[in-house]
Amino acid sequence: MTTRPTGFEYLDAMHEQPGTVPAFAHRGGAYHPDIEGLENTLRAFQHAVELGYEYLETDVHVTQDMTAPPASKPPARSWVETLFN
């Protein structure tokens, strides 16, 4: 069976390594005991990066004017830059 490319370089690269499964930190690792109750927070995403996760996931709700409000947290760009800089 041939796997078709996804168009996402990081996913397509996994097809070259049989048995590879991408690991995503859902909501920053929402149920990890060290950060219980802190899902979708900067601390949760920092913790996921400290654990070695390369892929982070969070829910985004776009408003009618096509913006994604930060919901009383810093804009996504600033916390992503904080994690990886």
C-alpha cells in the first residue's frame, strides 16, 4: 500500500520511518499530574516542551471577523516565541 503525501513536511517525513507515530501534547498535556488543572496555559505548554514534545495542540475558536482571540491570555505568537526562544 502506498501512502500519499499529506502536504505537511513533518508528517510526510514520518512515512520514511516505519512505525513512527507523532506525539502531540493535547492542550499542553492536560492530564499530566504535574500540571493538573492547567490545560491550555503557558505553563502547560512549557511543561510539554520540557517533556520533549515537538507538537502542541490547542483548541481555537475563530470569531466572525476571522480573528482568534487570546481568551485573557497573551496572543498565541508571543507564547510560542517564549517557548522556543
